[in-house]
Amino acid sequence: MESTAKLYSLNYNNVHTYLFALLFVFGNVMLPQLCHWVHLGGPTLLPIYFFTLVGAYKYGMKVGLLTAILSPLVNSSFFGMPAVAVLPAILIKSVLLAIIAGYMASRSKQISIPALMGVVLGYQVFGTLAEWALTGSFYAAVQDFRIGIPGILLQIFGGYFLLKMLASR
């Protein structure tokens, strides 16, 4: 299930960095809106992270960081979700995701299920620890592992198939 692919590491002085980041932010705004039509769709499907993963893995950490920071802020500003109270934890997880995905892609230079599993589990574990430190509630911090398993699987397998599709172009 491994595939070598053209993965990029765009810089902040490249206009494509901002165009791709805006595209992925748009995806991270629209996907949560669709998921929120389903009861507990946000906490279960974890849609706000999906395009951060794809953007950081395909186009590098800088595109990922722009997407990771702007997506939760835009969603919260326009739609009130995520709520301001949980915004710090989501921003931490998003930034961790961008850093880990960008790093993994630059190291592995391939798209694979094990690599994406490492990325998603890595940001979830470290993000959970950070959220626990922020909130003081272990129960709240492990929510993604309690009810977000479908979202974790969506990130791994959906991310894999979208990255493969992008790689074929």
C-alpha cells in the first residue's frame, strides 16, 4: 500500500503556499458544516482536521500551519464552532497535526497507511496530553479516543485516498 509521490515543501514566499492554504481552509470550513448535520458529527468525525492533514502532508508544514491556525479561527468566528472555550485545545492539536504530517511526509517521501496512522495517532496522543494539561480533565481530553474513532479512521483512510488521488494528478 505504499506509493512514492511528489510531495512538496512550499515556503512562505511562494504564492502557491497561500492559495493551497486558502483552499484547505475552505475545505476545513465546509466539511464541518456538513458533518454538523449529523448528531455529534463534529466530535465523532473530527472534520476540522481533515484538510490540515492533507495540506500538510502534500504541500508541507507551512501550508499545514496556515491551514491549522486559520481553519479553527474562521470556523469559530463565523459559525461559533468550535466554541471559544475549546479553541486552544483544537488549535494545539491542529498545529501538532501540521507539524507531524509535514515532518512525516518530508521523511518518508511516500503516501502510506502506516505513515498516516503514525501522523494521526501522534497528534492525537500529544494533543490529548496537551488538552488534559489545559483542562485538567482526563475525561474531556480523551474525547477523540472515546467517540472520535470514526473521525480518526476517516483521517487515515480518507486522507490516504485523497492524497493518492492528488498524487496521480
